Amino acid sequence: METEPLALDVLYLLLLASVVLCGVLGLALRRASRRRGVAAPANPYQGLLATEADRTRRQHETQLTGMRAERDQALAANQHLHFQLTELRGSMEARIAAEVDGRLAAALEARVEAAVEARVAAVLEARVEAGVAARLAEASAKALGRFAPRGSDQVQEPPGAPPQSPAVPHQLPLGRDCAADSTVDGADLGPLIVRAASVRGPRQREDGEHRRDAVMLGLVAEIPTPTLLSVVAAGAPRGLWSQSAAQRTCRSLAAQVGRYGERLGGVLDRGGDPDPRTATLPTGYAAARDEAEDGELAGLLRAAVRGVGRSVGFVARSEGGATNIGADAAVPETGAEAEVGFMALLSELGDRQRRRHVAFGIGDTRVLRLRNGVWETVFAGVREARLPTGAGELRWARFETRPNDLVAVCTAPVTELLLRDDLGEWFAQRWARGRPHLTEFFSDVNVRVRCSGGDRSVVCLWDFGEARRTPEPA
């Protein structure tokens, strides 16, 4: 039959399909059993693993927490370091700024000081130049006034002076013992103004003779109290070596006073007030003090003057030498060619209302004092005595000066000029204001007025009591 093969095919196909289906089901069952077998087996170590995992996890968490804490500490330390660094940077910047400001301020201050000093120096220089110009103009005006004719209203010349003063030498002196025609010295010692001058006399200039006088000013460093030594020395008018003797007298007297300076200082400090008999002596009176009154001071002064006499005695022998050559050569036995008289004054320095002085000397020399416009003699030496042989004729005295007094230590020619009625008034007016310039003082001493004496030598001391009362230079 035709339908049977078809049915067989169908059955065959169904059978094949059932076989395939069974295989598929078996395969599915096998896979399912495998899955159940894999998930189902029990693990005996599963609990231990879970515990270890928990412990490990906790350790890790603890470590993580510690690491986080360390990180926080590191962050805090970092912030602290950053804060310190910021503060340090601020302080360093402040220090640097302060240092820079200080150096800038110092530099600016130095520049300002330099500029101020330069300006002050310029101003002072300008003022000095202006002052010098003014003084030169004033001096020129005074000079014109001094040398103006008598009928003018300017300062008049002294009586008997020619219209041209001061005197000017017209020839140089002859001889081996020559010295400068004139010398002038001085100093402003606080309240005590001192000026000194020695001028060749008019007759000595006409005759071509040399100056035989000398003056000296000096501070006695060996006396503890500041003390001024003023000396005028007058050589013999015709002495061949009297100029050298006068110079030697001044130098030797300064050395001898310094030699006994410490003892002299003690005696002068203990001297107290001067003897009223010698403090205000009448005109022309030669003051003498007995050794019994002040034996120590007298002894020291006599010892010093004897030393000066010995020194002067060597002048003729050392300067003159023998008068002949050969076996007939003769050395002068006396000091006749080198005779000299002197007057010395020791004066206290400093501010004093009553200034003490000690005057001592030999020969025709005097100490005058100008008070209230009147000249008076306060001390005079023995006129005939001279060194080197007359050391035993030493005279000395103490006296005092008050503010505005003027003391003149002078030789005989100057004494004559100052005690003349007409010239004494002129000198008193010229020197009343005090503190003259050196050239002005020299011009006054060198005024062209005739006198009977020779060289003119004088030391003048203006006492103003206190330095603040000393007048300004004219």
C-alpha cells in the first residue's frame, strides 16, 4: 500500500523525535544534577574561613584607622610647620626691613650731617671772611685816624710825636750780639690778658746799636696752681754782650723757677693776703721784704736768682772769649760786658676777684698799676744793682689786683713814658679798654716819642676777674 511507507516514515520520524527528545531530556537532567552537585557539597572549613576573614578584615580596618590617624598627625604637623615657616618668614622680613630702614636712616643721617657741616662751614667761612674784611676796614680806618693830622677829629697822636708813627728803623745794628729790632708776644688767658713787647730805642736806632733788652712770657708747669711768669730784662746800655745776657736771664729764670716750682707753689698758696705795706705803695717807693716775714719764699727766690746770676756770668766768657790771641790772651774776670737787670712777676691764673702776684727783681725796673685812670708804682728794684754780681740786692713783694686793673712790668724808659703827665694819660686811654691786638700794642710801645732812656720793654696784664667779663677783641 502506498500509505504504509508514509506511515512508517512518520513513525520513524516520531521515534527519532522521541529519541532526540529523550536525549535532550537526559542531557538536561545531567546538567541539572551537575549543578546541584557543585552547589550542594558541604565545606567543613567554611566557618573557620569566615572567622579568619573577619579577623583579617578587622586588622585591616585597625591598620587603616592607624594610618588615617598618622595621616592626620602628619597633616597637623605639616600645618604647624607651615605656620612656623610663615612666622619665621614674617620675622625675617621684619628684621630685614628694620635693618634696611636702619641703614637707610644712617646713610640719610650721614648725608644730612655732611650737608649740614658743609653748609655750616660755608656759613662760618663767609662770616669769618666778612669779619676779617670788617676788621681790616676798621683797622685801616683806625690807622688813617691815628696818622691823621692833629686838626682832625680822629684819635690824636701822643704829645710830642711826629705825624708819622710808629717809628721805623733806617739802618741795621752792628756787632756780633745783634738781635731783632723788635719783638712782640701775648696771649688771652681767660680773664687775664697779657701782651709783651721789646723795641729798640730811638737813639740806638740812630747810632746803629743793637737792642739790649728782652721779654719773656711762660707758664710755670711745675707749680701746681696755674701760674704765669712774666719777665723783662734790661741789658747794660754799653755792654758788649748785654743782649745775650738779657736773653740768658729770661731763659735761666724760667728754668730756675721751674726747678723750685713745687716748693714755690706751696709757699705762694700759703702766702695769704699781701703785706698792706707793699700792696699799695706810694709812687717811687722800692718795696723790700725781710726774710723774717716770709723766709721760705725769700730763700727760694734768692736761690733762683743766684742760679740766674751764675748763668749770666758765663755769657761774657762763652760769648766774648779771649780779647787777645796767644800767651797774652785774657779772659774777662768780671761780667761788666754782660750786666743785666730784670723784673719778674708770678701771677695766678683763673677766675679771681682778688688776684695775687709776686714781683721780684734787680736793677732799674718797676711794676706799675693802672687803676681808675691813674698810674702808680707798686714795686721797684734797686736801681744800681745788676747781675751777675748783684744777686744779693734782690727785692721782692706781694700785691693784689682787682678786676679792671692793669699791671705793667717795664724797664726804665717805659716807666718814664707811663709816669709822664701827658703821655701817661695817653697810654691810659689807649689801654683802658684792654685786649689790644699784638700789632696795636707793639705800635703803642713803638710810638715816636723821645725819652731819655734806651730800649723799651714792657709786659702788660689786664685783669678782668672772670673770663665771661673779658671784652671781645676790637
